[in-house]
Amino acid sequence: MKPFFGIDITDDKKNETVNAAPFIVQKPSAASVRKLEQEEEAATEALKEYIKKHSRKVDRFLCAVLFGFVAAALLFAALTFGLAHRLLEGYEHLSVPAVLVPGVVFAILSFVCGALYRKAGADPESDGGETEEDDDEAGEEDDAPLSTTEATIFQELRIPKTTKSVDVIGFKYRDKRGRIRPRGRDGVNGATVYPLYTFKGYVKDDALCFACAYEGVYAVPLSEIHAIRTVDKRLYLPCWSKGTPLTHEKFKPYKLKTVRGGVEENLRVGWYHVLEFVHKGETWGIWFPNYELPFFEKATGLKADEQSTDCKELFTSDPTV
């Protein structure tokens, strides 16, 4: 199966052309793409300048915060010890080691504060509370806002304004004797992390379309799509791309989790899918994370198959292997 958003580096390590390139049916104007590149370059330079300008201020701020935290902790310990000493003056018959007194009082205060916090959090009318209506509204804000140039490009490509973003998985790979060997980067705890691409996904002219401001529109005829395969294996992605938190109710069935390791974090997906289609006698596959299944099922009219024994055929380019 040929990965649609894959890059074959079997014979050319520097290859950057995605396999899906022949499926492009519309391209943005060169002027619009160049303007978008200039905007991103300007934004990058501005960010670098900001970091350079404020790095010393940030360092001083962090030092001040750390010093304040330590001072507050010491003051709290001293006050706690004094309070505990006064409380226990009338109970001299109790044998309580002095070093444990602050800890005991701190535990009591923590318990009380925690109970009050949980009570406030359970009340949807309390400050910071989130109602069910808020959740529903948040669920509609999955897409990041477009820049003016991106909006112009999508208008040029005649992409419906109501189109939502959809994530797909891409990767570089080697073809070794008919076996596809995907390659990603090292992630948290040695896990392999695969690139995540975000497109505007929609159906138009009997084709499943994926639009990007840079490349244009990729189109796969619906008549060539015949299955949605399920791979019951964990998958690691660079990050969470949606505007709605992954803890939202609608994402709970997909077993999504942020895995942290030091300053780095990755998104762990419980399982993933492959949209399978045949074009000119060749089998292709579009890999995508499980939380995008509702979009693909609605767009294609298909239901995801149950997990096969090992799904090795998904990574086989030669049917005879």
C-alpha cells in the first residue's frame, strides 16, 4: 500500500516530494504563496527579536519568582511551627516530635483548602466554572484562526467557508524488498513520533478533498475509496492540533493522552486508521488519527473495519510479499 502523504526516501535521502503530488487539482497563485512565506518569515524574525530583547528580563523575573517562593516557604514553615507550638502548649502529655509539627499542620490546612477548592470547582456558577453550554461552544472551535493571506488563498481555491480542519499522518519511509519502513523522530521515552499534517477536508465534485494554503487541493475520487482500516496500536504524534482541549467530552472515546518527558511532550493516540483506495490499479492509503474517524466516515459513507490480525499488508507495497 502506497502512503498518500508519505515521502519515499528509498533511493533519494533528500527527497521532499510527497506521493500525493499527482493528485493536486488546484494550486494557489505564486504571488499569494510568496506573500504567505514573507508573512511567516517576518513573524519568525519578530519572535526571535522579542526573545532576544526580553531574555534578560525573563531570567531576572524567574530568579525573583524562585527567591520569593523559597522565602514564602520558609516564612510559612516558621509561622506554622509557631502556630503548632502554641496549639500544643496545652497538650504537653502528647509526644509529637518537633520536626513533624509543621507537616501535620500543613497537611490539615491542605486538606481544608483542597476540600474548598473541589467544592468551588463542582459548582458551575463559581468563578472559573465551565457549564455544559460552554463545553458545547468549545467543541465548535477546533480550527485555528486563518491569517488574511490564508483566507485569501482559500477564497481563490473556492473552498467552502464552513469547511473544518482535519488531521492526517505523513511520514518518510524506505521500501525494503516490498516492506514499507516508516520513519519518524525520537519522542518521549524513546517512542517514534510521526508528522501530523492539517488540511481543510471536504467533499466536492464526487471527490474527497484536502486543501492547504501552500500546496493547493488534493482530490481522491470517492468511487476509488473502498475501506477504512483500523490498526489497534498506539501512535505518537508531535502535539495536539485542535483548538478544543483533548480533555473535551467528545474526544474521550479515543484514549488521547499527553505524554511528557522533561520539557518535551507528545500526543499519544490509542489507535489509528488507514483510508484505503485503488487508483489506476495501485493500492493507496491515507493514515489518520482515530479522533478524525467521524469526518472520514461521513465524507465517504463507509464504516471503519474491525482490527485485522496484524495489518502487515498496510505496510506492504508488493502484493506477493
